Amino acid sequence: MTEPRNYALSDDLQLALALADAADAISRARFTALDLVVTTKPDRTPVTDADQAVESAIRGLLAEKRPEDGILGEEFGTAGSTTRQWIIDPIDGTAGFLRGIPIWATLISLAIDGVPVLGVVSAPALGKRWWAALGSGAWSSNTSTVRASQADAAPTRLRVSGIETLAEASISYGSLQQWDAAGHLDELITLSRQVWRTRAYGDMWSYMLLAEGHLDVAGEFDLQPYDMAALAPIVQEAGGTFTSVDGQSGPWHGSALATNGLLHAVTLAVLNPA
């Protein structure tokens, strides 16, 4: 087996952005398509022909540009090295995608020795893209064709909020069903009584709103690595903290808790009472 090569992180990020361009071209064309093909996977989650086409396209480009690297994708599993591993969710938010809800995105990350070092979240139906590489900051741009005149505008650097107390915090929790199934519904309710505002924004959007400084805490259960790997570098490079709900680092532990950093310890304490 050919050993993975070392690449400059900036080159890997440019490749990830190009992968997102290819993904957007496919997913945008299939969104709200009348002939969208929808099937159900063994875990009872939906998958569309768009999910499969996006991941196939990304895998094809990676085979050409990074043949030594491994891939972990939602639709077609794991292949190759785990030293340098691209982690792909072709459409995060498939349930919304097939119902015509625009809160969905392609998630692309590169993990080196299990640590996500870059992330790209591209949401063409929202006209937004977010990205980060470790040490280079977190950024967003408007990709909407409605605002084509702004397509060449400089990206916006992201920064989490400066909220320091739960009483002032706005949080997003995913869904009550997930917290209930994980045995943490009581803790979520306790947290909700201590914060200013609670909402359940969808999928990747909670974490991007947090990176932009509009939310202060976001978390949920029942997640896979491909649901989280692209989110973590963006939150971290925006100044926030990203762990599991019980405080473990990395996207490998089945849950996510992202905060502006200032609220992380106190939120973990509420969600994990002694």
C-alpha cells in the first residue's frame, strides 16, 4: 500500500473547497427535483440519489488528487489509510433536503491521525459556505447566485460570542428525542431553565451560527464522525470549544457539545452532574 504523502495544509484546504464546489453543483441541481430518488437505509434514515452522487464525485476527485489518502464517508464507508483520512457527509440534513427545507450542507474534513485539521461546510440552498484550517482562522462567504455581484467579496472572519453567563446565553439542542434516548433529557431541561433562550436549529446550522457568534451553546446526540468532523475545526478556529457532551475531544464519541469556550465548563457541569 502506498504511504500517504505530506501536503501543506493550505493546499489541502484549497482541495476541500474545490470538492465543495463539485458537491454544490450536484446537490443544488437535485434539491426539490421532482424525480429525486429516496430510499431507506438499514438504520431507518433516508438516503437520496443526491447523497450518493455527491459522495461518489468527491471520492472520484480524491482518488485523482490524493490517491494515498483514506476516506470515511456516510454512504460508502471507509477505505484506505487512517493516517490522512478525508471524512465526508455528502448531505448533512437529508431529511430536510428531501422535504424542501434549505438547512442542509456538504461536510468535508481532513483528519490527520484522528484529529480534524480542516473543515468545510457548504450549504448552497442557504447561499453560505464556512471553512477553517487549524492555525488559519475560520471564515465564511456568501455563495448565493441571488447576490452574484458579491461573489468576489472578501470572506468574513468568524468569531464566537463573548457571552460569559448561562443566564445570557442562547442555545440550540438538536431534538428532544435525541436527548431523551440518550438519557439526558432531564439535564437538558435543567440547562434550559438556566439560559436566556432555547431553540432547535437543524443539523450543521447550529454550529455555524455558534461560530458566527449568534449562538453560545449547541449540542446533540446520536451523531457519527462524519456529522461532526468538519464542524470542529470551524468552531475551534472561531475561538470556541468542541467536545462530546461528556467532554471528550474529537468527533468519535457519538455526541457534540460546542460553546463559545467561556461557557464550556459550566455547561459540561450542568449536563454531567455528579
